[in-house]
Amino acid sequence: MPELPEVETIKRGLEKYVIRKKIKQVFVYENKSFVGDEQNIVGSCIKNLYRKGKALFFELSNGYTMMIHLRMTGQIIFLGKERFAGGHPSENFLDELPNKQTRIQFSFSSGDQMFFNDQRKFGFVKIILTKDVSEEDFVRRLGKEPWEMSGEDLYKKIVQRNADIKSALLNQEIIAGLGNIYVDETLFDSNISPKRKCCDITEMEAEQIICSARKVMEKSIQAGGSTIKNYVKADGTRGDYLKLFAKAYGREGERCEKCGGIIMKIRVAGRGTYYCPNCQK
DNA sequence: CTAGGATCCTGTCAGC
DNA sequence: TGCTGACAGGATCCTA
């Protein structure tokens, strides 16, 4: 689920609550979701919080770093005086905690709590030595984010490939941060079909893709990703935050806002894919 | 090396 | 009502 904008939103929202907090206790409800020894982080303070691609890194005071990857259904919920929740949007943003999907719970000396919830257990918390972060497989293989690369950079990485453009944009080694939704939104904005072969993409189109990816993700970060804020509307009812900005994703059968045609759903790279066959060539 | 599919896991929904 | 299969905002591993 959570793609770069959601993880960035969590990072921005969470840092004001957790920086300088001391981890007093860690409860591991699901062994699969925790890699490493939790005793290595007990007693340490959170010095810094940053993001690489779709992963979050908590740099600790004792030489360790805690990496969290939300994968498809992960959520992070901070519970103090206020509640801050981000990640996979669902009813249990508002649940009593811990709940059935709580995999890891952190207690801070301040009395505040942080929960890692994950329905499908694909996500994980991993403890690594801070000095080894750059050698971590995930980090080593991660490509550049759209803001760090030019259209020419992207063009060079895909020009010799035969795969569909959608498949390449989902590949985090080629470009970091896009997932199933933002690839569809990026290609919709670029007027490029998800089925186009990489080797057919011109350098100008690659330029357009980078431009659209930045635009689409910036807009989502502005909207606040899938946080509790935009999941619960002002009147207390629950909203589908995707509808706030998605122009193609999840809109099968609806009218394209650009041409008035019908948004179609097909399968590309094994994923549900929404696009406008009229606009996207 | 690449590309495509299976896989990890739980939950929900459509269709019978 | 139950059952079944498809599918879900990710990334890795296996096979050809």
C-alpha cells in the first residue's frame, strides 16, 4: 500500500512526536514482523527519522538504526496526547490498540506508545547497525527518486528493456518511490499507455514521466497521504482519501477528466491497472 | 543478464 | 448461509 508520499507523510507527522523519545519497551506480537534482537534498541533514544524510497529509518542513540517497511498493508500509529496514524487506510486507524493486526508495540519513557500494524504481515521492522545501513540490500539496490534524476537518466535505464513501461516504473532499482497507484497516475498525467514497451519510449517522453511523477507525488504529499486527518472528514465520517487526488486509479468506468472517455481497468505487470485508452497512447 | 510468474499473508467481496 | 476464487497501494525469489 503505502508508496513514497504516504511514507513521507508519516515521516513528517511522526518526527515531532518521537524525536528524542526513549524506547522503554518493545512488544513483539508477531515474530515474522521483527528482524533482529529487540533488546538492542531498548533504552536507546530516537535521534533522527528519515525516509529512503518507501522505507522509514529511525536512527538511534546507541549505534543502531531501526528500519520499517510497510509493504502492502502496514500502518504506524502513534498514541500520546494525540493520535497520529498513517499508512494503509482502514477502519482500524481509529481502533483501540493493540488490536488484532498489531505486530509490534513500542513504549516510550514518556508514556507514549507507537504501534506497527500490518494485516498481511508483509511489512517488517528490522534492526541494523547504523554503520551498515548503506550496505543493507534494500538500500543498496534502491534507485534514485524522481527529484534526483533527469529524464535522460530514466531514458538510459529503460531504453534497452523490453518490458512494459509500467513494470519498469514499479521497479525500485530503476526509480524509487512509485507503486501501483502512482505509476498509474504518472502515466495518466503523461498521456502514455502502461502497455508501451520501454524501448519505444522517447527521451522526451521519459522527461515527461519524471515531470509527472514529481507532480503527482508532490500533490499527494500536500494532501497528506493516507493519514487519519484525511481519512476522517471534518464531520467525523470516513472518507476515501484516494478520491482526493487519483484521476485514474480506482476509477474504472468513470469519465476521464481530460477527454470525457471511459477509464478502463486492465492487467499489466500482474497488477490492476487503470488508464484512459483515448488519452494514453 | 532479463522478464514473467509464484510467493509470502489476511481479509473482503462477488458470484454461485 | 456457506463456499470459492479473485483481488488487494510490495518486493523477493525462482524459472526459463
